[in-house]
Amino acid sequence: MLIVQKYGGTSVGSVERIRNVAARALATQRAGHDVVLIVSAMSGETNRLLALAKEVSGDTLPEQRELDVVASTGEQVTVGLCALAIQSLGGKAISFLGHQVRVLTDSAFTRARIQSIDGTKIREALGQGRIAVIAGFQGQDEAGNITTLGRGGSDTSGVAIAAALQASGSKDVVCEIYTDVDGVYTTDPNVCPTARKIARISFEEMLELASLGAKVLQIRSVEMAMNHNVRVHVRSSFHDREGTWVVPEEKSMEHVVVTGIAADKNESKVTVVGVPDEPGIAAKLFRPLGDSGIIVDMIIQNVSSEGRTDLTFTVPRTDLQRARDLMGTIVDPKTIRTDERIAKISVVGVGMRSHAGVAQRMFEILAHEGINIQMISTSEIKISVVVDEKYAELAVRVLHDGFELGKA
Ligand code: ASP
Ligand code: MG
């Protein structure tokens, strides 16, 4: 097999931990596999580097090209150290920076997208019996500028490199994402003590959970895995137990109606009361938001009476003030109500496609606790409701219980 192992910042956070990573990679190789290591910067390092860049810039907005030059250095340190650690254990290893294996990206500094990767050098190294250690998070654009892939971007580096090697003919490729948690849970174990590690989850479900704020994987890495059919194994770097497999959808997944529950407290609610109920009004209201790059998530329009209607929608909390100001240029500001104390609770599962009554059950469970539902939206594999923020944890717990997610 060809195993791409990606280690996050905590997993390479000290010399001792780097030695563990080296030992693990070496053990994997000695078990008969080709091994490619992708590593992040030591934990806290990228923050430290970005803080330095900010400090030296003072009141001027730092140029993003230079931010990437600075931020990408954290990974240069860890690839070198990992290669040295493997060598000190008697193994063969060689380190590469992003540009050395031609991780070609667009030029969107600090959030670049990977366009292609050349696997030649990696294959060469593997052919010589070496472990290839590659810097995550970084690439290079057409013009040769250093780029980075956005915070948490080495997940995407790992999956992209696995995808590239798979596309160019490697059979049996797996991307292992090593982290400080055991895998993907049915919900946040800090909120719900009966939360359980999920053994297998589909790309689509994982994408929904990641978008809802489950922080185990960078969203882009899941998209990348889904688009290129790369099997991903999210697991702990502190022990050998199996974690969570993120894989193409399987028939048996349909039997499970709800796979996971997420709570998102980053949204806020805007209501515009008494807008004229006539063609083009929604288009007119939402155009300035779209033009300013504000992402509107849920929208509901109430039944109208006497030619007027109320329109309610959610935007990220960080964009609330801007959204309110923009709306105020179109309608009377007095007709705009906002509420930041909301939480979006979502249940996710591919089984919803073939099971009826999931929404009904969700509403009953919440009603039983006296939790009022303010908004509802659904997709093929997800039902989301907006509730008062103070009920977020309770809602997660009762839904987790009600859908029996704690049971294997
Ligand atoms: N070192 C980068 C960060 O802290 C990339 C990563 O860890 O995935 O965001
Ligand atoms: Mg990470």
C-alpha cells in the first residue's frame, strides 16, 4: 500500500513527539508500505509567525504575499526535523518543501487552491526506499511566489498529495490524518458525554459536519477527498486504535438515519418586517449582501397579509453589522430586527434519503423539551433548525439521545 500520513501541529509539537512520528512512519514502512509524510508546523508556530508579521507591520496592512513567505516557514522546520529523526532511527528519509514537489496553486495568497502536484520526485524517493517528508500548507504559484492554503491547510496538502499519487497510478492509496482526537464523533463529546466515535462516514456527511464547524478536518480537504475518491482515515497520533474512515458512500450507511449532530453558534438572524410582497423584492434585498461577499445561510419568508411580508435570514455573526448597514440603505432601518443569540442545530445522515419522518421526529424531540424552533431548513441529507442560543447544548443532548446515537 501507499500510505500518506499527515501529522498536525500537536503531533509534531516537541522533539519527543517528532521522534514518535518518525518511529510510527518507520514502523509503517517496515510493515511493507510506501510512506509519504506530510507535516504541519509545530503547534502554535504559525500563530507566532503571523503575530510577528503583524507586529512588524504596525498600522499598515501587511501584504499577503509576504505573510505567506513568513507563515510557510513553520513547516520547513518540521519537515527537516522529521527527516532527521527518521534517519537517527536508522531509516531513510528526504524532506521536500511544497515547491520542490511542484505543488502548483493559484495566486490567492493566504488561501490558495492547489491546481496540480507533480509526483515524480516523491516516487523517486519512494523507489529508493526512502520516506518522503513533505511540507504541508504551502505551494507555489505559476510565477514562483510562495503561497499558503489557509489555516488548517496541511489536511488539504495530505489529501491532494494522496490524490495526485493515486491519479498517476499508485494502487491502494490511503491518506491517514493524525490528530489529537480519536476520530470523528457523533457530536462534540464535551457537550454530550455519550458521543461516540463514528467508524465509517461518507464524504458527503463529513463535508456537512465540517461545514457546520466540526474542526477535525479542513473543509477543502474533504472536498478534495470526495472529488478524487481518496480514502481518508482520521486517527489519533497518541495510540494505535482505529479512528474514523471517511469513504465513498456505502449501502449499509443508509440504515443509519442520523450519523451526526452539530451545533453552530457563528450565525445571527436578521428580520426585515413589512416588506412589500411583490416580484423582485428578495432579489433587491439580497443583491448588496451577495455583492459584499456576505454568505446568507437560511432564509424564510412569512405568509403575507395585506401585500406585506416579513423576511428572516441568517448571516455569519462577524458580518451582522455590515449586513444591517447594507439593508438599511434599501429599507427603513427601523424595520430591521437582529438577533445574535441563536444557534443552528443540524442533524446529518445519508439515511435520510430513504427514511421518512426524520424532521418530524426532530421537531417532536425539541418540542418535548420546550425548545422553540425559529427557523427550519433542509437538504437531502441534513435538517437544520435555529433555536435560542441558550438551548444549544440541551438541544444537542436530547437529539443525540432521541436518535439513539450513543448506541453502536
Ligand atoms: N500550520 C498551518 C496552520 O496552523 C497549517 C496546518 O496546521 O494545517 O494553520
Ligand atoms: Mg489541523
